[in-house]
Amino acid sequence: MSGTPFASSAVLADEAWRPLIASARTEARTTEVTTAFARAVNLELGGAQFTLLAAGGRPAPGALITGHSDFSEVRAGDRVVIRADGIEIGVRSGSAVDLRGIDYFDSRVEPFAGRDPFGVGEPPCGIDPPELRARLDPRSVAGLLAETARPGSFVAAEGAPPFERAVGARLAVARSAFVLALAAETREAAPSAACSAARPPGASPKLRRAVAGLVGLGIGLTPSGDDYLVGTLVALSVHPAAEAARGAVAVAVRELLEAVDGRDRTTAVSRHFLLAACEREFHSDLAAAARAVHLGDPAALAAFAAASAIGSTSGTDALFGLVDAYTALETPGEGRACAHDGSAEPVILRAGSPALDSEGGTP
């Protein structure tokens, strides 16, 4: 790499990096840093986002985990050169990443066939299949969320300023609208799982409006409404009988983000994760939480705790979406159990009932 010493090696990369690195064998690819943080650096190439993570980062769509302790020397606008053997960031020393010997992971999540993730046939040698437990009851899942949720958008922080409380109230209204729209989708698909799988994807006007009410809603690099939708999509992606509902939500999200004004609806980083979720690609800890719920795994609480630690409140926001979608799937035609932020007891939303705010009141 033009004599630049490598500061660390790449440990693991999402499959999205494979064709990019392969193309760099023929010709180096050049771009620049779009956003930089101590633990992550974001780049954009060909309209797609790629992320370099510091050591200890977790697998996620478009991520490449490095051995760097941090990226505190990197700045937005720094030039990035990707070659077959490594990545050079800016002109500062200590930022080059060795790509030789890199391994890859796949962020894609597929629905379980029944409750056995191994599907038909015997599991690989030396691996015992999990016990076939019943999926967790929605009230139990709401309890997991209540135990692990971090204060923030969907959970009112003690003494939160008026602006934050206003954002929370607006999110609660949008969440309630989405909950009712998703319940309608799951009721329509409920009579036959086979028909659900065969039904062409499409979104009702009600669902489209509900999705539009969430996209870009909130503050930060990934607004809470976007994180919530990512959580709903991971729950729908894992469930074996949710393809119609998953397809409908994904279509509504894609249509919104790929419209003429789509890039103005939310941040570039959040848009990346939303579109990845539409393709069944998720952060590994969020995917693990969805699998744990579906399998009735005793380690579900630990999985929820790990997912809630993603970002400041992004993980918690996504778990709210996961729990709401899971409840809609497990209780079709019974109203919608919306996980209450302060306890394990859910609040039931039915068509015609007033929207409930994050503390159980009416905004």
C-alpha cells in the first residue's frame, strides 16, 4: 500500500465487503469518510454505506471489524483508499487496515422452519439441537423488554426536558398507528401460513401511512422511529409465518426511501440500516434477541440486554419494534399488546382506542 504501514488487521467483514475488496484487486477504490466517531468510521461507495469498526465491534450490515483500538484521529472528509491488501485512511499514520486473511460473516436472517433452526435432517456433528421449547408468551417478552430497556425515546427518562417528552409523545402516537396497521396485516395473513408465503408483497394505504409516520421521527444518527421499524422487521424476518407482513412493511419502507425525496426523510446512516433490514440483514445482537424469543431460549434475557446496549437508545428502540411485531404475530385478532415501558404488563390497543403515550396516558 504505497509503503504505508498497517496499524491493524481486519478481523471480520460483512459479505457486502467481499465484492468491493475483490474489485480493488484490479483497481484501487477511492472515497472519503462521511462521518467519524471514536469507535466507528462510515464511508459511502456506489450509493452503499460501509463502516469500519474498532476492536470489539459487533457484526452488522456493511460493517468491517478491525483491530484498531479507536478512530479518534480520523475526521469526516478524510480520503480513503481501498486496495486489495488494505485500506488507507487519511494522511495520518496509524490508520491503515490490513485486509489480508480477512474472514466474512453474513448479516442475513432467515425464518426458522418450525422451531428447529437446523431444519430437516441431522445437525452437524458435535452440535446438539436445541430443545423444542414453545415460543415465549408475548407477556413474557414484554417483561424482558421492561427489564432491559434503557431510558430514552420510548422510555421516559426521569426529569426529561419538555422537548424530549414531546418527542416521546409523538413517537408513541406513531407507534400506536403502526401497531394497529400491522395488526390488520397479520390478521389478513393469519388464516393460512401457506397463502401468506405465496401472497405477493404489498402494503395497504394504512400501513404506508403508519410507516411514513415513523421514518425519520426522532433525533440522533438513527432516529428512534427508524430503529423501531428495524426491530419490527427482524421479528417478522425470523417468524416462519410472517412473510406477507414482512414483505408489506419492507415494501412500504423501500417505497418511501427510494422516492424522489427519499434521501431527505432520514439520515444516511439510518437509511442504510432500514434498507438492509428490508433485505433481512441486521445487527447480530438484534438478530440473536429475535431468535431467542422465537426459540423460547432461557438466555433470552441476556440476548435482550445485549441488544439494548446497541448505541445510546437504538437497541432499546429496536426492541420495542421487535416486541410489538412479535405480539401481533402471536395474538392475531385479539387486539394488539403493546409492551408497556414501565412494567411487564402490556397495554392492549384495539381499533378505535385512543393512542397511548409512553407512560400509558393519552397525549
